[in-house]
Amino acid sequence: MVGTVWLVALFGFFSEAYSANYECQGVAQYGLTFYGMWSNMTHPNAFPFPSGRFSPLVGASHESAYSLWMSGMKASQGVKNVAEMGKFLAILKEREFTFSAMLSLPAPSSDLKQEIMQRITSTKTAWKQIKSGNMAINGTERVMNIEVEVTKDFPYVSLVTMLAPSPDWFTGIMKVSLCNASSGMWMDSWTIDDIQPWDAGTDNGTTFRATDNPTMPPGYISMITTTAPPTDFMKLSASAIPSLGKMMFVRQNKPTMNQCSGMYYYTVKFEAKWSQATHPNGWPSGAHFSPLVIATHSYKYKMWSDMTKASPGVEKVAEDGAEGTLYNEVNMMKKPGFVSNVYKTGGVSTPGGHTITKIMVQNMSSMVSLITMIAPSPDWFVGVDSYDLCGINGWKETMTMNLLPWDAGTENGQTYNLNNRATDPVDVIMRITSNSSSQIGAHANITFATVTFTRGEMITTTTERTTTTDSSAPGLSPGLFSFLSISLLAIFGVLY
Ligand SMILES: *[C@@H]1O[C@H](CO)[C@@H](O)[C@H](O)[C@H]1NC(C)=O
Ligand SMILES: *[C@@H]1O[C@H](CO)[C@@H](O)[C@H](O)[C@H]1NC(C)=O
Ligand SMILES: *[C@@H]1O[C@H](CO)[C@@H](O)[C@H](O)[C@H]1NC(C)=O
Ligand SMILES: *[C@@H]1O[C@H](CO)[C@@H](O)[C@H](O)[C@H]1NC(C)=O
Ligand SMILES: *[C@@H]1O[C@H](CO)[C@@H](O)[C@H](O)[C@H]1NC(C)=O
Ligand SMILES: *[C@@H]1O[C@H](CO)[C@@H](O)[C@H](O)[C@H]1NC(C)=O
Ligand SMILES: *[C@@H]1O[C@H](CO)[C@@H](O)[C@H](O)[C@H]1NC(C)=O
């Protein structure tokens, strides 16, 4: 009885611990649809009839520390130019024009595109540019299939589009996350249906067709309301400005979720194939694979993945072959719905070495990931990212994979050597291609190791008891034993 109370208390603590915020894993693609909802029907007297329109949408997916624009911030040169492009439309007045006619004028979004490009390639604070094409969007048009890509490190989206013609008024979204932090899953769809007008703070004209009147010095980005600052939007009889449009993100690459019943053992056999004969370019002395870290988990967890930044644990494995940090990292994610087990092996000599590990999988924790360093090397590794042992026809029998080399994006270096300069800013994990100028580029497509997963026996309550109760615990009754092991598991869960 006392024990039960204690266990319940522990469990309460344990479940509390995972109501925290979660990162979404890997990469997710979305199709964005923009619906314009700006006309003199919806915004009587607050629409520059008949030529009111939006400029092509420009934006980016980015990290938390950066946003294209923010309320209360000064507009960057790029955002200013997009917002002010309205004045060129004002110059063109009511003439019907095409966006290509405007291309002879200073390109409105080129500064912003350059800013974003700089963020992507140099400071690595943004991931992918988002753009809706080169055509202006009329007030009630719908633009579909705008490509958006977010990743674990860059889950936010910001976009701008000018309200044209206008002094420096624009609309858009700032720092919208496509990750549901309470579940750690990418949103299936996400709609923003209130899009308000903003003032870039760079031109103080008060009407859509006001002549150019730069604010000196520039002010801050602020929301336009029906009361401030003085704009044509004050002419609306409504107390709030109706939304200017709608943005709908729909996920393209939803994970398929197979379900398999029961709990199974699998063996994981890792075999080294890397040899001087097969991989002659720069063959290092002491070539080997570092101790493997293997995890079984659900789709909500990723040990590592293409196009995302390496965790500190993955960096340690890739750079030094040290598995401890990663092992602890995975252990910390050991909770229902995330990681169910983590294993580590010894190092593996090459060529010819191998290691065999028995792992356990079950419904909703049917994926396996592993990693080991190609040693010595700067930050090169081989591994498996979230291979699902549960298929459409149930638990898979056997699977062999040829492992090809990856770069963790954390350390520079061209040769099979340790101790190089850190990559700054840190890059994302990428497959090493034959384009790479490093020694390993020549081996980009040559198998470094194979891994074979083979299904073993089903785990029943009885097999579990016999495999976990070893001869060192002969006196325990099965009931007491399972109570103790559950308690130990609970303690483990709390400590990690
Ligand atoms: C929109 O406004 C213009 C001028 O202000 C007017 O000529 C036109 O009829 C209006 N259109 C609608 C649909 O109300
Ligand atoms: C806006 O574009 C849509 C779709 O291209 C078209 O059906 C509509 O007539 C256009 N409206 C105006 C005012 O040009
Ligand atoms: C986020 O996930 C939680 C937990 O699964 C769910 O209850 C909630 O509805 C989700 N939110 C959105 C916006 O999808
Ligand atoms: C706009 O700014 C300019 C220069 O800063 C100033 O001369 C002008 O009076 C301002 N106009 C309004 C309407 O605030
Ligand atoms: C797998 O787990 C899910 C969620 O707990 C459950 O809804 C489903 O019925 C399970 N499927 C099988 C085959 O056990
Ligand atoms: C590798 O080079 C080829 C042409 O030499 C190019 O088409 C390809 O995109 C490059 N791949 C990568 C990943 O850079
Ligand atoms: C390596 O594989 C890629 C993709 O499969 C292929 O495009 C490339 O040509 C291959 N390179 C070599 C050197 O075989």
C-alpha cells in the first residue's frame, strides 16, 4: 500500500516533467496559400480603387533569434524597400500595369531577398527563402502552393507584402512557428486569418496615394489601427480593420504512421566495410568506428537528421567518437511517446570488425536510430536516422542497409584527421557528396559499413520476466520483482 502511494507520487512527478515545450524534429514542408481579402467591399474607403494590390510575398523560415520584422523594431533596408514600393505604384497612378513593367524600376524586394540570402548563407540564422513569384497579387486573388520549408532549428516563418499603392504600409506575418511545442509535432495545417496592416515607420504619408515623404529619422514598425497613425484606414466605419487576407499552411510530408502490435526483440548487426582497398584516398592509420549509440523511439524523436543542426551529443560522437554525452541526451528523452530505449556498444575495428546489439521495439516506438564516428576524421559519421521496423504488413523480418558518410557540420577539415577548427557558424548535417573536395569526397558513394536488423522473438510477460530476472535475484517473488523494476524505472525516469 505504502509502495503504491509512493509509485503514484513518482508517476505524478514524471508526467509533470513532460508537459514542457518540445522541439519538432527533422524537416517539414508546407504549401502556403495566400487569400487576398482587400477590396472596397470589405474595406470601404480604405482600398485604393481600382488598382489596390499586394506585392509578391517575400519571407523566410528562420530561427528564434531572428525575425524579418517585428513590431517596435526599425525596418531593415529590405523591409523598407518592400513597404515603400507602394510609392512607385503611386507614381504610376491609375495606369493598369503589370508587375514586369515595374521591373524597370528599382526592384522592390531585391534588397530583402539579399538580406535573407545573407542570413541563409553567412550568419545561418535563416533557412529557406519563401516567395510567391514575380506577379503582384490583386486585392482578392488567391495564390496557392507557395513552398515553405521549416526545420527543427528554423521552425519560424515571417513574410511581408506591401499594400500598394501606399506610403510605407505593408502586411504579413512575423515569427509564426509551425511547431506545436506542446506535442513536439509539426502542425498538419495552420491558418492565420487575421492579417492587419502595418506602418514601416519610414514614410509619413497619410493616404494611399500621398507623395513620397520620408520620415527623418525613421521611426519604428507599428500596427495601423482605425485611430492611429493617421491613414486612410481611419475612413472605415468599423472599429477594427477587417483582415486583409488569410494565410493557410498545409503540411505536405506528413509521416505515415504504421502500427504494429506486441513487443519484439531485434538484433542490430553493424559490420565495418571501410578498408584501404575499398577506400584508398587518404586511408588513415588507426581507422575504426567509435562506440555506437542506438535508440528505439517514435517519430517524435530524432537523434540526428539531414538538414538539421547536430545536438551537442551528436557533435561529440562525430568529432571525438565520445558517446557519453549523446547517451545521456537520449536517456533524457526516455519518456512515453518519445524514446523507449538507448543502447551503446564498444568501438568497432575496421576492416572486418562487427558488433551485435539486441534491441526492443513496440507499437509507437518502432523506429531505430544509431550513429558512429568514422574515426579519425573531422566530424564525419555513418548512421541510421529513424528507420521504422514496423511496416505496412507488420513487424519487418530483416533489413540490411549500406551506410554512406555524413558531415555533422560542426568541424572544418579536409583529411582523415582529428582536431580541426570548429565550423563557425555551425552548419547543418549533410550527406557527403562526391563534389566534396575533402579526402572522403572520393568515397561518398562507397559503403563504409552495413547494418542489419533482424527480428527476434516476441517479448511476452513471461519472456520479459525470465530475461530480466537473472540468477542474482533468486529469492524475489515475481510480484515483488516487477514492483521493484517498475519503481527503478520510475526513479530512472525522474533522475534523467
Ligand atoms: C469601389 O469604389 C469605387 C470608387 O470609390 C466605386 O466606383 C466602385 O463602384 C466601388 N465598387 C464597389 C464594388 O463598391
Ligand atoms: C483578381 O484576380 C482574380 C484571379 O486571378 C480574378 O478572378 C479577379 O477578377 C481579379 N480582380 C481584379 C479586381 O482584378
Ligand atoms: C498541439 O498538441 C496538443 C497536444 O497533442 C493538442 O492538444 C493541441 O490541439 C495541438 N495544437 C494545435 C494548434 O494543433
Ligand atoms: C513628415 O516628416 C517630414 C520630415 O520628417 C516633416 O517635414 C513633415 O512635417 C511630416 N509630416 C507629417 C504629416 O507628419
Ligand atoms: C498503438 O498505440 C496507439 C496509441 O497508443 C493505439 O491507439 C493503437 O491502438 C496501438 N496499435 C496497436 C496495433 O497496438
Ligand atoms: C555536384 O556537382 C554537380 C555538377 O558538377 C551538380 O549538378 C550537383 O548539384 C552538385 N551536388 C551538390 C550536392 O552540390
Ligand atoms: C554518387 O551517387 C549520387 C546519387 O546517387 C550520384 O548522383 C553521383 O553521380 C554518384 N557519384 C559517383 C562518383 O559515383
